[in-house]
Amino acid sequence: MLPLVETGEELEDVVRDEALLRPAVMDLCERLGITAKPLIRFVEGSLPVYSVGAAHVVKLFPAFEKLDALREERVLTHVYGRLPVPTPQLYSAGAYKNGWHFVLMSRLPGESLAEAWPRIPAADQDRIVTEAGEALAALHALDPAPLRNCVGPSQWGLFVDAQRVNAVEQQREVGLGQEWLEQIPWFLSSVPLAPPPRRVLLHTEFMRQHLTVDPDGWRLTGLFDFEPALIGDPAYDFVGVALFIACGRPRLLKRFYEAYGRAPFDPHTLMAYTLLHVYSNLPWYLHTMPDPPRPTLDALAETWFATE
């Protein structure tokens, strides 16, 4: 069965080993009293996730991510039935074997919005962006207080400061070129990130990859993956919105803001949070997003996060 996993490197080895994972998931399903047929692996993401039949999804967490499992469990319970878009219903959660934990939840209907997007007519794309903006606004409107014992950070300013200290090294590790690395300290020092007037529950990866859609009518059918949730500045969630929902299209980003119900954030604020994001990967964004007119972070801010 599954070995004790205590590091990211060990997790990568296990995630690649389907011959090890599948029997363990089948054993877990038997313990939970659900039929593991068909058992289909979701290939995206860093954690093992399987659809179990037509109604269930099981997600596995190694020992060193036990708190992430608790966070997903608590956030799923907190948001279920309270957003205009469905979220998974929590069925069960807890310890498995050798430090592994699991979350068993309902499977959302529909297909990945990221995969479906190229087939969706333009008018339906616009409506979906509006629905997504309304969903994020509803998430941010929820009171995060009941989650503060399991969803951090306790002090947003300290979190931002820690991310700032590590920003250059984080981008160096993912292969960002020196001409960009040299700009990061100056750019971050030039952008004031004032404490938010109100801290909100953040999805942190609000993107097409975490939304589902019904191809019969092209309506949003779900929002999932709450394991990386934080409580903090609403602007932080707009990094994913701009990069992975609007994808550099100002008109779509403007439409999202209108549905959300607020004026656009300063593009430089969103560029700063892009560099400070826990999962930031600027080389990836440079490959997938529109090219800036100049190779500067200022130009990236205006190209990726402007609404006109």
C-alpha cells in the first residue's frame, strides 16, 4: 500500500506510480463502502485525485500536507450551497494509512472549462465570464471568520513580506531569465500594497481549469479545488482571473470586473501579486500570455491586467 511520504520529492515519485496508487484507492473505496468502478485518474494537479463512478471524487494528501486536507474539508463545508455556482459536497474525510489523508466529495457535472473553451461560441464565453465574476464575488462576500483556525495567514502583511523576500529566488527556480529577475526587487518596491480594507476567503487559483461547464447550453456547473484557500486581499484572486480566465483579453477582464461589482484593480497591483503568488511561474505566463511591447514588468502589468 501507500508508503509514508514526507517530502515533495517523495510525493512526486508516488504520484507517478499508478501501479501503487490504484490499489490503494480501491482499498480506500472499499473501506468507505463505495464501488470503485469506474476508477479514473485526473491527470492534472500535484496530488492524486480520482473520479469514483459517476458520483464521487477522492483526493489523497500525504503526511506533510495533512493540514491541506483539513483546509479543503473545512472550506468545502463552508461554501457548499452558498455560491451561485455548485461546489463539491463533502461526503467524508480523514486518515487513511501511513500518514495519508483523504477527502471524499461529490463529482461536479460537466467538463473542464479550460478544455471546452475553444469550442464555446463567443456570446456564451461572455456569459460564462459574467457567471464566473458573480461566483467569485459571492465567495468573497462570505464571512471567513469560521475558517480562521484552519485557513491562514493570520496576518496578511507578514505573508506578503515573506513572499516578497523569496520572490526572486522563486522565479529563478522556475527558470526566469536574468533580465527579468533583476527587475523584480525594484518593481515590488515601487508598488505599495496597502492592507486590504476587508480580508476575504480566497480561492487563490480561480481559473478555467477549476471550473466546469455544461456543453448543453454552456452554463457553469461547478467550482472546485479549495485546498490552497487563503484569507486575504481580494486582489490576490484576480491574478488567476486575469491570467487564466481573461487570458490577456482586456474586454473579458472588464466584463469580469463588472459582474464582480467593482472597479478594476491597478494593473501594477496585480502584477505585484503575480510575483508574490505562492504558485507564481513567470516563465510559464510569458510563454502563454500576450507579448508586452517592451521587456519590462511595467509593460507586462499594462498588457496583462489592463481593461482597455
